[in-house]
Amino acid sequence: MKLSRFLTTPTSGVARASAPASEGQAVPTDAGTVLAIALDVGAETLRVGGEIHRVEDTVTRICRAYGAEAVEVFAITSLITAEVRMPDGSYATRNRRVPNTYNHLARLEALNALSRTICKQPISEEEVNHRLAAIRRYRPVPEWLCYVGGMLATGGFAVFFGGTVLDGVAAAVIAFFLTLFARLRPLRINSMVKSLISSFAAGVLSVLCVSVGFGDNVDKLIIGTIMLEIPGLSFGNALRDLLCGDTLAGTMRFIQAIIQALMIALGYMAALVLLRQQIGG
């Protein structure tokens, strides 16, 4: 079932969460409310990994759908600035800070479907808020499947790059703990520190597994576990922003991805250097 149906079909999970429908509720026409609705959807799109041009286009189209005569939007990786002018001459300008971002393609698709719904038939602010709340709670797969996926991917890569079956099993076990840390890490730990800690832990566990006989090749374990850390999607989004003409945002995302990759390398290097000294070379 396509995610767009979750926003339009009354029997679906997201639609049920937005039970208070917009019937009897007036569609907003004042500049402040219209801009607030557009920025709510745009900020959530940016937060779950949407490209800059997608965010700007979403805010612009939603404002136009509510009758705005002029819309100006500027977005970077952590900030959206927008101005709107309505037919009655009223206008509003707002900034929206988006400090924490992550990649969640299922929620991104649901937000795209919501923006299309609004553009097709504008709805009230209350209804938009209810649907956004439902999307924030939306989980397309159960929690345990995230662990299984990480374990299968890591173990598979370890074997694919020349490791033994025992290497694959050891890498899968390490992946379980890395996924657990990624899911349960405190919000105050930013993505760079998270990458450093998790890569250091993966390096330590890889060396220890081989040292106790639960694994044959440290390098194959590292190759497998590092696949969970590489910011491939961040690199892709950065290049896409650059190709779409969003030079500033693309450059910022590219630099962020490079720094994250350096943090991963630093974590593994620190683990190898430390344990080589402890184990005796």
C-alpha cells in the first residue's frame, strides 16, 4: 500500500490518528497562519532528510495553495526563512530552526503525500497538526526488524569481502550492539560524536572477537561493521543539492558528510592503536 493512502483513506493508521477532521473548521487565509502551516510541513521534511529544493518547493506550493500571491523561501541544512503575502495585502515573515536531522524515507514519503493533499484541497491548521503528529509517530516496520536488518547487512558484507562464516556471525553480533546504541543514544549526543563512539566501539569489539577466537579476520569484521556507519545517503543528498543549484546547502552537507567520515576513521584507528598496545602488537 502506498503511503499516500495513509493520508487520505479513513481506515488507515495515519488517517485514524487524525480523527478530528477539518469539517466545520475554517481554512486559514491570514498570512501568519498560512506561513506557519507551510513551515511546519517544510521543517518536518527537512528534519527527516528531505533535500533543500524539496523543502523550498513544499513551502512555496503550500502557501500558493492557500491563496498566497507572493512567496519567498530560503533554506539551508538547519534553517528555513520564508515570507508570504496574501491577496488582502497582509504579509508575514518567519524563521524556523531545525537543529536535529535524520534520514527517514518512509516519513519523508508520507510528508510528500500530505503536501500534495494540501495542494489539492487546503485543510485547516488543526487537521494539518493532527496529520503531522501521526507522521512523527509513524513506524513502517517493527523495532526488532531494524536490528535484524543491521545484523544481516553487516554479516553479509563481512562474508562478501572475503571473510569466513564465523566473521559474518561475529560482525552480525557487533551490529546488534551498534544498532542498539544508535536507537537508544541520548539526544544530547550529536551525530559526529555518535559516529566517533560507535566506530570506536565497533573497532574494539572486532579486535576482541578475533582475540578470543570468535572471528578470524579483524579487517573483515571492520569492513562489515563500517557499512552501518558510512554516510552514503548524506553524500548523495549533498551531491543532489549541488546539482540542483543549491550550492550553499550542498557544500554544507558535503562538508558535514566528510567530517562524519573522518570521525568514523578516527574511531576505528583509535581502537586499533589502543588494543594493539594492550594486546601486544
